[in-house]
Amino acid sequence: MPYRSADRRRALTAAALGRPLADPGPALEPGSEATADEGEPPRAITGEILDVSPHLIIIDTPEGREERLVIAPWATAWRGETVTPADLPIGAHVIVRALRAGRVVERIWADITRITGVIQSVDTGRRDLTVELYCGPHRGRRTIVIPYGASGRLRVRHPKFEPGYLFDAIGIREDGVAHARLPATSQPPYRWTAVPQPPPGYSGTQSRISGTSTWSDTFDWGERGAAYPMLERADSDCQDAGVSCTALPYLALGSVLSVRNVCAGRTSVLPIVACGCLAGRFCDRCLECGTSPRGRIVELSPVSFVELGGDLTKGCFNARVGLG
């Protein structure tokens, strides 16, 4: 879970450096100007569906507000598969991407979850697979189900359903159980303890570092923030921190990152609120617009990922990060 001390650390850092304490959210990179691609930033809204029709959705937000949003004619929804927004069930937990001052819905993800961890055991059962995962010291263990109809697709991208190998999938929560539906990445060929070393001569001291940004649903619902792999172990209280094939610089909880979605041309300033030690063990690439350099350099909350133009079902975007 995210560290609640991060907000206080961010405030103290801003005071010590004489910087304003800006709220997390969209920003321009230093020295840059807005581009035509950026346009109006999308707004992410989370909550529970109270009512939905072909043209209107009413959401109860975590703050207790009732949001009444217009559904655009071109809007799509996903709940294990692509569906029309009007077919989403009442009571589903949704993340909505909205435009036009955040009032017009263009995309809805319902009951979505991301399942990232290390395989501990696999129970083949009769048809469906039951997999137990270790999701890192902060996230504990998790038992998931891989439905028979999704197992072929997942095995193509995850050829080793064996203990000790990394697993990353996107699915839905049903009756309190996570069901994997889509592979979020191709499974790394190494065991989770054998992360490749950074390339020789790569110091990790660049002011801007490129790689892959992903998302996780382990943040507080509606929270804006990031998890980062290279935290000091004493600072993060995590013996698994400080591992990455990208040679990222060490940072502290409460530090502020400038995160740019290279594909969408959008930038946000986000606080580091959690340890991303498991994300650092994935030395993979994102293929959303070209091919990113290897390594996951940041893991975002779903709200921050969506507001940067990311698609939760695709799972990643090519990113560039630097200190905010």
C-alpha cells in the first residue's frame, strides 16, 4: 500500500527548497510549450455506477459526490471484453476518461484489475487455473483465477507457468476474485531474482530517463501518484528495493517526478508515494508507439495513468521521467 508519510515528506521538501507545493496533475515539461497533440487534458473519474443509459452515466465517487456525465456517441467500455457503456452493470466500479471540462465520457473501464507478481504455485483444476502470486513485500500474496477461455492467450505471452517466474496480466474483479483476461506484457525469460544488470557505462545520472510506464491498482482509489523502483532500502523499509535494469537514480518517498507520456505528448507532475520494487524486476519494453528502452521506470496509479493518456487495457506507454 502507498506510504501515507509521502505527503508530509513532499511538503517538507517543498518548504526546504523554497518551492510551491503543487497538486499532482498535468504540467508542461520545463522549457517546453504546449503542443497540438496535448490539447485539453483528460479527466479521470472513479466510482460506482448508480445508473447508466446509452447517453448518461451517474457515478458515486469515493468522496460521496454524484457525478452525472454525458456519454459520447463514440464512447467504448471494457469489462473483461469490449462492451457498450449501457450494458455495464449497476454497482460496477469504474474508471472513466472524460473530456470537455471532464463532463463528456469517451472511455470506461469497469471492475478492472492488474495482476502483477511472482508465480508461487499453479493449480490446474479441471478447466480453470488457480495461481498464487507473491506481489512484493508491500502487497503480499494474491490468489487469482485464469479462466479456460483466456489461458491460451496468456500462455502465448507467458510460456512458463512455473514458480519463480514473473507474471503480469489485466483482468476483472468478480465476487471478490481476480480473473485474468489479457497478458499485460511478454513474460521475462529469467527468474525474478535474476534481473539483468544495466548496460556497461550507463550511469543513470541523466536528467531525463526513458523507459516504460505501467499502472497498478494497489494505490488508494482515486489517488494520484507513482511507485518508483529505486528507493533507498532504509527509507522505503523494503529489502527488495533498489533493483532495476535501467540504472535509475536513487530517490526518496515524497520526491516529485515529472512523467511524460511520449506517445500522447502529455506530462504530469506526480509524487512518489509507494515502493515499486516489483516493477523494477521487469526488464521489458513497451510497444505502444515505437519501442521503448528496456525497463519499467515508474508505476502509476490508474487515475494518473489515464490522465496521461494511457489505456488501462494496453497496460503501458513509452515514458520519460525526471525530477519535478
